[in-house]
Amino acid sequence: MKKAFVTGVTGQDGAYLAKLLLEEGYEVHGGVRRISQPETTRLDILGITDDVTLHEFDLTEQNNIYRVIRDVEMDEFYNLAAQSFVGASWELPIYTADVDGMAVVRILDTLRTIRPDCRFYQASTSEMFGLVQEVPQSETTRLYPRSPYGVAKVYGHYITMNYRESFDMHASSGILFNHESPLRGKEFVTRKITLGLAALARGGDKPIELGNMDAKRDWGYAADYVKGMWLMLQQDKADDYVLATGVTTTIRDFFTFAGEALGMDLEWSGEAEAETATDRKSGKLVMKVNPKFYRPAEVELLIGDPSKAEKSLGWKADVDIRGLATMMAKSDYDALA
Ligand code: NAP
Ligand code: GDD
């Protein structure tokens, strides 16, 4: 039985990946950082909490990383843990650099020293493309990060590549475009929208306050994307791969699809800070812009070219944007029953 270790196992991707690895017959271990109230909600929802062995694990602590790698003796190491919210990274730039950048070399250097044959996956991101230099973005597109988060992830990406080339380690990076699900964190825009719309559809009257409505993202379904992570570590040679749908959508259109899934008929009016959306059926104001959610530097457009992953891994995103918006909106609506 192969052993896998997943950092960030309590996060969105960690939970879906742990489920997939269990289905594939792995002994699954996961890292959780110490907080005052142990939090395994996502593992509970997927019904796998008792099947995953949890270890106290913090990316900022070198010797803790060393001991976990020594004791677990894993065959595959998936590094999914991160300060993953772009918006917070301007307020926490040094912490973000440490957790999303430096921690990657802490892990790689420990693996190199005591477990060099362990296969390694790094959670790289389309946020590294930032001010995009090419459309669509692929594995060879020049990086131009636009946030402290993006800059930290560029370090993690290049140090993974460097350890692969320097020490012949099986270390791969998945350059993943945005992927969402009913388990998505509540501050990310898709989940913020579906939670807010579900509350409105259940009789609430609080409009959802958002920032830049014109940004475009290539959004897929998280459960599809963790399959790609696993496939990367099953290849004979380590490499870097983009996972994306190849379709891009504005925040406004995602909002419309989610609203339609809950039976709303939205009317959009105004521009920039004066933009609003009203549900023609109920007459309720459902969205207004609040500039507080604008970012100091924005990533306006992301659209990925997943052809390398499709050809080499046989991977493909199955859920399209309407399917995703509908799945998330209905899940949040049902949870309020
Ligand atoms: P998430 O839901 O925010 O999960 C992040 C996980 O990291 C949580 O389990 C969190 O623990 C853990 N963590 C945070 N700081 C830690 C620390 N110092 N030590 C140990 N664990 C720590 O993120 P996600 O959406 O699953 O994303 C997974 C990874 O993929 C992240 O690295 C993210 O940057 C990257 N990524 C995500 C996307 C996307 O669209 N979802 C796209 C590209 C790349 P708590 O539960 O205690 O907070
Ligand atoms: N969060 C949030 N809240 N975003 C908003 C809001 C709002 O109220 N209003 C507009 N947006 C816009 C943001 O400005 C951004 O352009 C877009 O919605 C998406 O924001 P997020 O959902 O926070 O995701 P992200 O694209 O910044 O980052 C996610 O995807 C990256 C991959 O490209 C995260 O999952 C990162 O961890 C991941 O690397």
C-alpha cells in the first residue's frame, strides 16, 4: 500500500485529494496546523475524517517538517498548504512569502536529505501569470505576478523546478487555474456569491457587496483538478503542467449563472462603482459594488491552455462554468433548508 502525505488536508483541495487517494488505495496522512478548535469540516462532509491520519504540521517550522517526513515515510508528498487568499497577501506579505515561498524549500531540502525518492507535488498557480504576457497562458508563458501571493508562489514554482534539475528529484508543479466547489472558502468570490444568493433566495434582503466585476477567471471544479495532481505524480518523469478549462468568464457572468440556478432574473445597471444588479422577479437589490473589495493591483484576465495535461496525462476538466455555478448555488441553497 502506497503512503501519501497531504499538507493543507483540511483545505478545499486537500479534502478532495485525500478522498481520491483513499479511493486509489493509499494510506493517507495529512498535516494540520494547531488552532484552538480542531477543524475538519471538509473531511467530515466527505465522510473521510476517520480514514486520514492527521499530524500536527506547520509550514513555518523546519524541524516539525523534518520529523513528519522522517516518521511518516511517505512515497508521495503533496504540498497544498498555503496562505491562499490573494486579497490578504498585501496585508500579510512577509507571512505569505514565508508560508507560500520559503516553506517549499524547507520541504524539498528535507526530502532531498532523508527521503530523496519520494515524489513531490507543488501547488503552483495561474496567479503567477498576473499581468498576462500571452493569451491563453501555458507552461511556457512568461510569469508576471501581481500580488505578494503571486510573487511567493513564483519562488515555490522555480525552487521545485530547480530541485528537480539539481538533484534529479521527482518534483512536479501543477499550474492550476481557479477551481471551486461547494467546499470553497467563503471569502473567495464564487462562494461569496453563491452563499449570498442562497440567503437572498431564502428570503434575505442583504445585497452582496463585491469589488471588480470585470475580472475574468478560468474556473473549474476542484474535484476534477485533484485528479490531475495525482496523475502528475504517476508519470515516469516529473514535469510542470497547466490545469484549466480553456474558458474564461467575468465575475458578473458567474453571478448571473448562479442567480439563474436559483430562479432569479437579473437586471444589471450602472458602471464601475455605481454598478448594481436587481432581481426582476422579487424586485430585490442583490448586488452592489463596494470599492473596499478592489485590490491594489488586479489580475484582469486568466485563461489557461490545458493541452499539455490533456495530451500527456489524459486529464480533462469535466464540469463547465454553468455546471459549477449551479452546483455551488444549489448546495448553499439546500444547506439553508
Ligand atoms: P485552502 O482551502 O485555503 O486550504 C489551504 C490549507 O493550507 C488549509 O488546510 C490551511 O489550514 C493550510 N495552511 C495554511 N497555512 C498553513 C501553515 N502555516 N502550515 C500548515 N498548513 C497551513 O486552499 P485551496 O483552495 O485548497 O488551495 C490549495 C493549494 O492550491 C494552495 O496552495 C493554493 O495556493 C493553491 N491553488 C489554489 C487554487 C484554487 O483555485 N483553489 C488555484 C491554484 C493554486 P487551515 O484549515 O488551518 O486554514
Ligand atoms: N475574493 C473576492 N471578493 N474577490 C472579488 C470580490 C470580492 O468581493 N469582488 C471582485 N472580486 C474579484 C477579485 O478582484 C479577483 O479578480 C476575482 O474576483 C477572483 O478573486 P478570488 O475568488 O479571491 O480568487 P483569486 O483569483 O484572487 O485567487 C484564487 O485563484 C488563484 C488561481 O488563479 C485563489 O484560489 C488562489 O489561491 C489561486 O492561486
